[in-house]
Amino acid sequence: MGTTEGPRRITMTPAARRVLEAAGRLFYERGIHAVGVDLIAAEAGVTKKTLYDRFGAKEQLVVEYLADRDERWRAFLAERLDPARPARERILAVFDASHAWSVRHGSKGCSMVNAHAEIDDPSHPAHPIIVGQKRWMLGLFTELAQEAGAGRLAGTLMLLHEGALVAHGLKIFADPIGHAREQARALLAQVS
């Protein structure tokens, strides 16, 4: 995630978990800056004091939200990347997983991209999570593309994937993730 240690994380109590679930839903639906701790506390059924006792500050809550989202995405993706399948199929499975995730977890596009639109200061404690998640995705595409004998396509595959996530959130045209998947398939077919 950009540093060897990564951002500080907290231990989740049941109350902290409720706060995180409420914050995650609200941050994704409305935006990080648009959501205040009063609303998060009310949605979670806790006092503001409990929220601050558990998280210390809204910044830490943002860290936990993004780290949790990233961890859940990586686990979700890992379940769909069967190492026994050929690398080209696993590349396309990344797009399939993104489509399934977006159906299940949100219609507003990528939470990391959305967060970066609000948090572009590298000194913010959540910034390494945002950038780290995208570096991890590029590393995944690089590894898979190299296994598929198409290493030079790694960056292009990443751009197709990320562009599809943004277009999905903007709802400019139907099924951008499926369209990106087909473009990735066509590119891979051109590499012998």
C-alpha cells in the first residue's frame, strides 16, 4: 500500500462494526465529505461519543471503510480466479467479478475512484489504501498478462477495467464492464 506498515487500523467491536457498516453505506451512496459523524452515529444507533471512542476521528473511519472495501473485493475476486484455469480466462474473470460485484455492492462505480475524487492529498491516512488498491490491481493484471504471454497488454487491460468501472458509475451506456471484457478478449486473441 505504498508503505511497509500501511495505515493504522483498529480492532472492531460490535458497535464499531455497526458504525463501519453505516459509514460504508453512506460514504458510498453520498460521498465521504457529504456525510457527517452525526448522521453516521444515528444510522448506526450509537452516540457520537461511541463513534469517537472507537475511531478517534472521521479520518480513521474513512481508512477503515476503504480498507474493509478493499479486503472484501480482494476476497471476492480470489474466489473467482481459479488458478487451474488458463491465465487468459482468469483475466476475463476479473471483468466478470467486477460485474458481479457491481450488481451486488453498488451502482456508483468504484469506491476507490470515488474516494480519490475527494481525497487526493497523499498525506491523508486513507490515500495509501486508495493508491495501493489500484497498484495491486495493476500487479494482478501484469501477472496474469505475463502468464498469458501478453505482458505488454497489462496496462491496457487495467485501463479497460478501470474505465469500465468509471463508466458504470456514470451510467453513460449500458454494460460498460461487459463491453470492456469483450475488448479485453479481442486484444488477447490478437496475441499468439
